[in-house]
Amino acid sequence: MKVLLAGGAGYIGTHTAVEMAAAGYDVVIADNFYNSKPEAVRRVEALVGKKIPCYLLDVANKKQLSEVFEKEKIDVVVHFAGLKAVGESTRIPVAYYRNNLDTTLTLLEVMQEQGCRRLIFSSSATVYGEPEKLPLVETMKPGFCASPYGWTKWMIEQILRDACKAEPDLSVVLLRYFNPIGAHESGTIGEDPQGIPNNLFPYIAQVAVGKRPKLSIFGNDYPTKDGTCVRDYIHVVDLAKGHVKAAAYAMEHDGLETINLGTGVGYSVLEMVQAFERINGVPIPFEFAPRRPGDVPECYADASKAKELLGWEAEKTLEDMCRDTYRWQSMNPQGYPES
Ligand code: NAD
Ligand code: UD1
């Protein structure tokens, strides 16, 4: 069975490549390296012990993408290829809509022309908007997104829903990720943000290795257990394994399914900082700062559908998440080297 990982050189794609290969899939990657480096793919090859065909292309380029499908005879696609920085998406929204929608539309067209009918899509818990009730269940209506990035996910979900209605042989699994953190336990692959990290864990990791002096905690007056925001953090290796299960499901079923990938447990920012300090034995200096616009106080998944439908549930602990993040950051304080 051959899987194409579109955007597979990135953070979640590389971890998924390792788990897909371990499950017996032949892995093919297509990426334009806009937010990743070729070294990441070489590290995946070292972990899985074989060459991975890797195509340098824009997934929105129909001609080049068609050539990959003709050559590789792809059975199932996982679509990671998108821009994902929430703040940046408010500054250059058109680029976000252009890239994230175009990659999806091109993939759908090429898959139809080439007879590939199985697609897994990287969606986000951000499509729930401001939660009316917790935990978040897939049957809840998608909400009002806080950013153009979020709207691209919302729109792509709708495009895929419509495509599945019109093409009964198409199979799509929308995976709504909660907050992926952590790294492969080898410490050789992990998250490599460009510039100042936007997300909590990469920021904490850079403070831990002395790259940044202190963390700003955005808001300590939320109506939560300790005043800081609560999120459902999930280890990226668990998340990657969820894709393996989703691909197996898509091989057997037509139509569309929407599935949360989270743990079902919420931790506050302060709890995450304290856990990181305790588990790794490093201080994380912090200060409280004003709330960040667009943040919701609490967000965590009802993770039961993934268990029932895919036989998947998160296995790794908060300790694993903290330890593996620190190992990756300590072994690669500057991230991946340039090519
Ligand atoms: P990432 O930026 O590390 O990986 C995305 C990859 O796609 C990068 O390697 C990038 O170079 C590539 N890419 C982007 N546009 C492309 C294009 N037009 N053609 C070819 N390649 C292209 O991000 P990630 O954290 O691995 O996330 C993967 C997917 O999951 C994204 O779609 C993201 O929006 C979604 N997601 C991520 C998170 C998260 O917290 N990381 C949460 C929810 C959803
Ligand atoms: C963010 C995005 C979400 C996206 C997800 C994965 C926003 C509003 N949401 O989720 O759309 O799907 O990333 O990429 O950006 N925090 C700090 N200090 C920091 C960084 C973060 O206190 O330096 C806090 C935030 O206020 C939040 C929590 O840590 O309460 C988690 O933040 P983050 O890691 O950015 O994830 P989300 O905001 O949940």
C-alpha cells in the first residue's frame, strides 16, 4: 500500500512518515519546503532504514502533482500541505486562502483523474470556534473561526464534504487535531519553528535551552482552574499513529468521517510549565502578560469517536510530551541544519 504525504516534510508529516513506514506502508513525500528542510526527510530515512521518494513541488501545481501520481500509483493521500501560523494569517490572509484551498482543490482534481479515492485531511480544533460546551464533540456545528487560518480549515472541510456527496466512491477522513506537542523519542525529528515560536511548547523548549530569556503567559484571569488557558495537548507520535488508523479506515469505507484527535484531558498553561520544569529539571522563567486576542479559555476533545471508529487512543503521557520535547530541543538547539 502506498501513501502520499503532501506536506510530509513538516512537523506532523515526518512523524507520520515514521509510523506509516512502521505499519508497512510505502511512503512518498511531496513538499515545497516552504516551512521545512530536506534534512528532516533524511532523518526520517535514517529512522525507518530506507529511502523515501521525496518530490520538491508545490502541491497546487497540477502538472507536477499528476506526474507524481502517474509514477507512484498512490493508494491513499494524507494532506498536511498548508500554511499554519495563526497570527501571520491575519496579516496575509489572501496567501493563506490561496495556498490552503489551492493545494486541496488540486489534490482533489488529480486524485479523481488518477483514480485515487482515499484522503486524510489535517483539520484543527480551531473549527469549533468559541466552545459552547465541553468537551468538544464532532457532532457540534463548526463555529465562528478566530482567524483566516481557521477559516481555511473550515472551508476545506466544507469542500471535502461536498466532494464526498457528489462522488460516492470517495473516502475522506477529516482529522481535527487538538494541540500536538512532543517529538520522536530518538530526538532526531521534532518541531522546528522559523523565527519566534507562536505556540506554547516550542517557546517553552527554547526558554529551557537558553535561546529565549523567559516565557510570557498570555492571560491569568480566565475563568479556569488557575486563571490560565486550558488545552488538550497530544503527543505528536500518538497523533501520527492516528493517521495510520485513519488510513486503514479510509481503505475500507467510502464517504466522509470527522474525527477528533485529542486525549480528552485539558491542562492549563501553568500546569504545562510546572510539568516541564519538574520532569526535565530545568527552570522556565515566566511572566504574566495580557491575553492574546482570539484565545478561548478552555478547549479539549471528546476523544471517544476515534476509539470507537478507529480503535485509536492516545497512549503517551504528559511526562513523555515534556521529556521528548526537551530531548529534541537539546539535541537540536538551532533546529534542522540547512540542507
Ligand atoms: P508544518 O508547517 O511543519 O508542515 C506543513 C508542510 O507543508 C511544510 O513542510 C510545508 O513546507 C508544506 N507545504 C505548505 N504549503 C505547501 C505547498 N503549497 N506545496 C507543498 N508543500 C507545502 O506544519 P505541521 O505542524 O506539520 O501541520 C501539518 C498540517 O496540520 C497543516 O495543514 C496544519 O495546518 C495542520 N494542523 C497543525 C496543527 C499543529 O499544531 N501543528 C494543529 C492543527 C492542524
Ligand atoms: C493555536 C491556534 C490554533 C491552531 C493550533 C495549532 C491560536 C489562537 N490558535 O492553538 O488555531 O490550530 O495553535 O497550531 O493561535 N501561550 C502562552 N505563551 C506563549 C504561547 C502560548 O501563554 O508564548 C498560551 C496561549 O495563550 C494558549 C496556550 O498557551 O492559552 C496554547 O497556545 P498555542 O500553543 O499557541 O495553541 P492554541 O492557541 O491552543
